[in-house]
Amino acid sequence: METIRGKRLSLLIKEEDIKKRVKELGREVERDFATSKELIVVGLLKGAFIFMADLVREIKLPLKIDFLWVSSYGQSMESSGNIKIVKDIDVDIEGREVLLVDDILDTGLTLKEIYEFLRIRNPSKLKTCVLLDKKERRKVDFNADYVGFEVPNLFLVGYGLDWGELGRNLPGVYAVED
Ligand code: XMP
């Protein structure tokens, strides 16, 4: 039984199921960006790093990667809804085709704000991809173009998601039990 800080973790999504779904997402992205000469995949640090590493290897198109580092929850389990850019992307996305990748869409505050932050730089195409979607928690009108799994309103760790920086290296997605 896996634990973090004495709390038990229950397996929600198995490693093999993630692998299978990431392959499918790769096919969907390839289909929509088939004419792209050079796709730019932008990941949100730190949570998206594992998902993005697996996803880009399933997209058989010429692409470049970059990362945006946005401030996280810290030790807390609640979003502040007050996003801070710790590090911007280095690449100029004007007129370029961009795929924005995050680990989880929860209230939607983060991705909606980052989407706008990138959109005003005038990319020719901007789509969003998340591994997990906690739809029932949404506070703003925002949905991702590609979603791996819809998940219930539980605090999740693993496959890049953390609780106070722990748990990112777990190969599956786990719920932290109360
Ligand atoms: P919002 O609420 O802005 O949140 O959509 C998106 C960001 O919040 C983090 N997040 C989580 N992190 N387990 C985590 O480890 C969770 O259950 C969870 N829910 C939200 C995540 O960093 C995401 O980018």
C-alpha cells in the first residue's frame, strides 16, 4: 500500500491504462495538426512534465517543446486562483501552431488564464490537452480540446501530480484518502 505523509493512496488509473490513452491522444493530435510544419508543444511545470514526455513521443509530427513554469498550490490542496508566471516560454509563437499541455483541469482558472496569456501573442492555432479533467469542480467556462480521463472530485497524485512535491514519480494516478 502506497502512502504519502501517513495518508493512504488508492489507485485510480493504472499505468497501462494511461499508456494506452496517451497513445490515443497522440493519434488525435496528429490528425488535427496533420498539416503542421512545426508544432510547438508547451507544457506547464511542474505537473505536466511526465505526461508531456510521454505524449510528445506519441505525436509523429515535427515539433519543438517548451515549458511555462507557473506557481503551484505549495503544500495546500486548494487552488488560489491567483496564477504567477515563474518562467515564460523562450520561443516566439506568433503565427505558429501551439499545443498547451497540463496535467489536470480542475477549477479551470489556471489553464484559462494561461490560454489567454498565449492567445494574445497571436499563434495561428492554439489547442489544449490535459491528462485529467475534474469537470465537476469547474469555476470558469473553459474546457480542453483533448482530455485523457474525466476524474471525480478527489485529490490526486502520481504521474507528475504532487502533494507538497511528493508523489510525482508514482507511475499511476492515485487518490489521497481522507
Ligand atoms: P485549476 O484549479 O486552476 O488547477 O484548474 C489546475 C492546477 O492545479 C493543480 N491541481 C492538482 N494537483 N492534484 C494535484 O496534484 C490534484 O488533484 C489537483 N487538482 C488541481 C495542478 O497543478 C493543475 O495544474
